[in-house]
Amino acid sequence: MALRKIITQENDILRKISKPVTRFDETLWDLLDDMKETLIKSTGVGLAAPQVAVLKRVFILMVNESYIEVINPKITKTSGVQTGPEGCLSIPGKQCNVTRPNKVTVDFYDRYGNPMSLTAVDFMARAICHENDHLDGVLYVDHVKGKN
Ligand code: CO
């Protein structure tokens, strides 16, 4: 495993659309392992591949001291609304209130290519939406009007 450099807002890579993973191989596993190590060394709870300059549809989330690896996610259902503070490792030192769905269901694949599904609420739902946005070149500040 190795630490990867987290790129920040000024880098155009963060604005690009990531490509679906097609091979669930060692290149992907190395990326996931490196992202996990990088996230552990940071102050964040989630990290998307574009943040380490890899345009693949991959993110990881810290959940109760454990990590969930999310590959080729599709948010299939959302409901409710929540508004709360959000930050991003690519926008250091900032936080803003963002409105998100309160509940989301996401279909995705694990590192071996097995299909998975997860329904999450509250903070976890927010985190999934935030990380999923990264895969489409969207940053949380895009949801904040007039104050970034
Ligand atoms: Co972020």
C-alpha cells in the first residue's frame, strides 16, 4: 500500500467524469488499498478516486471503524431531505451546509465484481451522495448558492 496525493479544487481533474471500472483486478485492488491508507491518514470519512487523480467510478467510506468499497455506484432510490454541514478533503479548511436526500439506496460492486446494494440514512446517505458526486465532477460547493 502507498499513500496517494489528494488533489484540491484548483485541479481540473476533479471536474471530469470518471469511467466505470471494467476490470476487477490487482490494479483496482491496489487503488482501493492505497485510497484506504490515504483516507486513514487524513481527517475525512470518504474518498473518491478522482481525488487521487484516478478517473474511475470508485469511492470508499469509513463506517464504524471499518471501510466500505464502492465501485460503479448507481443511486437507485432517494427519499426525504436533510440539511447539514459538509466538508471535502479536496477543499481543505471549509465547510458549508448542503441539502441532500435523507435516505438513499445505492447499487454497486465490491472489489471482486460482486453486485451489492446498500440503503443508508442520515450522515451515511449524505456521504454516499457527496462521494458519488465526485464521480461526475461535482463538488459539494456546487450545491451551495452564493457562498463558496
Ligand atoms: Co469530497
